[in-house]
Amino acid sequence: MGENTNRRIKRRRLKVGEEGHLSDLRPGQECVVLAFHNDNAALRRRLLDMGITKGVEVRVKKIAPLGDPIDIELRGYELCLRREDMQGIDIRCSK
């Protein structure tokens, strides 16, 4: 038998002041975007156009049952992103 590919990944909860990636947050946590580190220029441009810029406050609303996509709230609207795209966004946890 092969390995179970649908295993849930246990992630630790970031504490206030800790830095990590946007994909590390759990529902209800809030953060401030610090920087991008993404090699894909088109994806970076799209994220900037959607309002994810340095200094913006983001709150994780909910995570899909299988862990992808993730629903976030920023600048007064909600946005769903893939976990893979969120791994290139550095944040500092604020709540």
C-alpha cells in the first residue's frame, strides 16, 4: 500500500510578533504583510493588484476542508488564495 497523500499537515500556531509565511496562519489570526519573495513576476503583479502590499493587514477567515484554498480578508473584501501562492508572502503575526 502507498502512503496516504491526503494527510493533514499539523501546523503550529504563530504567536503575536512571530514572523512566517501567510500560509502558516490559522483561521482567526491576523497579520501584517512584510515582503514578497516570489520568482513568478505575473503572480507577484496579480497579488499586488488584488491589494496584497507591504504593510497591509490580513485576517484568515477560513480554510477549505482539504487545506486549499484559504479565504482571507483584507482592505474590506474577501479573497481566496492557494496555499502555494501564500508561501511566498512574508508576514508578522499581530493577533
